[in-house]
Amino acid sequence: MASEERAVQVTRGSPPRASTVRVLRQSPAPEDVLVRVQAAALTPTDVLLCQRALIVPKADQSDAATFVPGTFFVGKVLAFGDLVQGLRIGEQVLGVADPSPQALHRSSSRDALRESALSEEGGCYRETVCTHFSTLLPLEVDAKMPLTALVAHVPPMISALMCAASLRLRPTESLLLIVPSLDDVAFLLQRLLVGVWHGPLHLVLLSGPAPSRQDLQQHPLLQPLVPSGGRSFLDDMTSVSVQDRLEGLAQARTQVAVALAEIVSEVLTSTGGLGVEAVLALDVDLCPEKDLVPELSGDLGAACVALEPCERPPALLRTLIGALSLRGRLLTSCERLELSPDDGQHLWAKECSLAFVNPHCLPLSGNRHGELLHAAVEICAKIMAGELAVAESEVAQFYLFDQFQQALDVMSAKKERRGVRKYSSVGAGNRSALLVTLVL
């Protein structure tokens, strides 16, 4: 085997800088497996790691760290250590690599830094990956299933599975779902169709038209799963578009919060005042609007803030809490959240819970490694059995060593469009791909 191979090296930053470098091919230790990478997924977690660190860096690390990214990959076994059993040479596997930077920070010498880079482990964006056997899942892939589509679909399907598990929805409970667009929640709706929950669903989109039942039935990820008979959440679904509500108005962020609060109040009214059992708010800023707080100094400013003038719109967070039924639950992916004493009192009065949904934690947490692999096993089994639909038309493919920067730019642009301030219409002609696969 060649002593050197190609790998993608990224210098973290905004924007990140990527280049193709030569690294030493690793030899498997007794518990390791060497895999030739055939395709890898570019996930939002990979993009985030290229832009900034998820945790506070150590003293000898910085946000501009150089590392080899990449988490999910598929490939063929080339070699393995003496202690590895149950695998054979040439077998197809799906793996989960650890993309966190390590070796580059062990020395500050330039020469030593280069030598360290040549043997850096990092993620899976390289020709071969040497990883512990516990990070691999043997695959029995149908000849009709492209590996590129499989590895691209597995990460978002795992995130949807974990999100659905966090919701803990019983069959008849109601769910208020607030998302940027339909594409951002397609995998969750797919997971809910596979499960036993059948609504009612209150779907609120920040951008794009409000989908009808027919629109969901024709979605490539949902169409094969819509039951021909029996009940589903599509029977009791209501959908609203914030973009439609703000059509023709200056689409300021404050107006979005006000429109959302009005829609949530309408949902509460539709439940007869009882509220919904669960609220899932994805990519919605729940912090108080700073421009709504009087910018006054001294005692007068403090008094104005304390009085909370009646013309100040209610906080979106408190509105969502108010829409919960007794012992309801609010889940959000919002990174910034300020809970006031009144918000806490509202939670206490209804004995409600508030929790965070962070899809980046699962693939990066060593404590949840077993949970991640169990989810991957279930996802792959359901894909092979046809219980989870795979939409090849939604997968964009890029060559790893020639087009990685282009793929990174596509994913970064999509992430920016998910913000509350962005309202580009999502149409079939200009929709960016849901999934990105990198192939050698």
C-alpha cells in the first residue's frame, strides 16, 4: 500500500479555507480497521466545525485550528488488526469518524507541526480511514441503492429520529412545529409518518407557501410513506406561512416575532384554550429583541425596563410557553435563550419542561456513541426494507479533492438562508439540495 495519500485539510474560520494535502496512510492497530473511503457525507455539523469550535478551546488550541474534517462515510475494508473479528476484506461498511483536531496542537514547531500533520487522524475526508472497529457498521447494500445516496441520507435521518424521540409524542397528542421551510423538516415528518403518532399537527413555516396535504403527499421523501388507508397527522394538519402573513410589508425581524406570536395565539384558540402538548421551534430566535428595550441610562432606564410598557410586544418565548398545555414540553434548537422570572413562573404554573435540540452533539459525543450506532443500524435497516424513502434527486454530489470548497460554500449558503431574516421562496426550480455527498 502507498505510504502517502490525499486528504482535505481545513483551516477553521469564517470563511474556512480548504486545501488538499498529502498525509501518511495509517496502519491499523490491533483493534482498528483500515477502510478505503468510497463516499462521505457533508453535514451541517461538518460545516459548523469548519467555521468555529463547538466548545471552548484549550490553551494550546484556537478557532483557526487546521484539521481533517468529515464524520459519516461508506467504504470497503482494506485491512484490520489481530483483535478484530466479524469483518472480512472487501466488506462494505458505514463508519462514523471523529473529526476533532488533535495532533496538530501537540507541537508549536513548524517542522514538527508538518510531521504531525502527515499522520493526523482527524475525520474521514481522505482516501482511507483507520478507525476503531466499534465505529463501523457492516452494510448489506442493495445493488439498486447508490452508496452516495445512502451515506447522504443517514445523518439527517438520525437527527430526525433523535428529535422525534425527544418529543415523546403519544398517538393523539398535538404538536406545534415552527421551522424555516418545509425542506428543513422533511425528515422529521418522514419519521413521524413511520411512527404511531397521528396528530393533530400545527405547522408554521417562516418562508415559502403553507403546504397542503397534497403538497406533502407529493414530496419525494414523504410520498412513498403516506398511508393509503388509516389515519396520519395529515388528516388533522393545519399549516400557516409567516411569509404570506408579511407579504407586502417590510420584513423586519421584529415583525416576524409579532406575526409568530399572533399565529401561536390562533393555535391556542383552535385548541379551545387547552394548548398543545409539544412545541418544536427549530432555528427560531427566542431571545428578547434588544431594539424593543428602551435605551435609557440610569434610574429612568431601569424603571422603563421594569415597567415593560404595554406597547412592547410579548416575548416569543413566553408566547410559546403560554401555548403549552399542562405538563407540555417546549423543544428548541435556539442557541441563545434568556429565561426571565416570569417565564420561569409560567413553566412552573403548568409544570412544563424546556429542552434543547442540538443535532451536532450526537456525532461528537463519546458518551452517546452507542446510541448513535444503534440509530444508524435502525436507519439502514429501514432504508433497505423500503420503510424510509430515499430521494436521490435531492442529493448533490461533489468530488472530494477537487470540489470540496464548492460543496462547503453550497452548505454554508443554505445555512444562511435558514435564518429568520431570510425569505427567499423555496421552489422546485431554485431549491438547493437537501443533501450533499462527497465522492473520491
